[in-house]
Amino acid sequence: MCCCPFHNDKNPSMKVDTRYHCFGCGADGDAIDFVSNYYGLSAIESAKKVNEDFFLGIQFGYDSKPLAKTPEQIRQEKNLEFSRDVVRAFDILRRDAINTLSKYHRLLWDWKKKYEPKDMRDADWHPFFVEALNKLDLVNELLDDLCFGERSKQIEVLEIYGEEIKSIGERIKNFE
């Protein structure tokens, strides 16, 4: 799910796979339709734009043999593939961090309820209750940033908290 670029979308309302569909405004179509709507182009202009942007080498007209790729196009294709690999790897790290933090959040919430002292003035608070009080706000913030933040904020969260999230993942395996 992502925010729809075709209307003022504050929350993710568009699903994207081989086609896209916005549940908010009803925008729907394939990749060419998306480019057409996004850039205000005709279908053929959109197909040409996709061809140029992704260095597909498709000739338009009667002769449909691909054009010979220049060294620059080959270099750009390799850079594009490398960029896609980096994005895929980042998305896997982000997904794993969200899963770990979600499990930890549920665990903290359970601890907060289960170990809450009958009398808050009691000096003998259970360590799990204290951990829940200390960590719930941070975990909520990290989940918000990873789920809904800009890509730069998501990268920052993983750079700063990545190792801590990994150790949390190892630790909570004992509680599953």
C-alpha cells in the first residue's frame, strides 16, 4: 500500500502490483496508465517514456527490432539494476525490523498489563513492567517512522537502531 499521487492522500490507499488501484479516488490501471495519468501523456507517449526511462531499446514504428545499446545505456542499465537490488535489500531489512518491533510492542504491552503493580507507590516494580514503561513510546515512534515515514527517515532509523532491533529480535525469541 502507498499514498496515491492522484489525490491529496494522507494515508496509504493505493495498492500496487502488476496493476495499481486506489481505494480512495478509484484510479486504476497498468504501468502505462499510471505514467499517462501521472504525467498527463497519451498512451503512446507514456509507452515511449517508459521505453526511454528504463532503456528498453524498443523501436516504435514498423521495424520492432531493438536498437543496439550504447555503452552509456548499458552502464545506466547496470546502475538501475544495482539500485533496484539496493532498494530490495533495504525493503527486506525494513520489513524485518517492522516485524521485530511489532512483536516487541505486543510483548511490552502484555508486560505492562501483566506486571502492573497493584499500588503504583510500591517500590518493587517488576523489571518487565519497567521495561514496558521505558520502551513503549520509542517502539511506537520507530514503528511509525518505518511504516509511514519518508524513505530518508526510514534509513535513519535503521542506521541508528538497526543493531538494537536485531538484539531485540534475538531476545524476544525466548518469549514466543
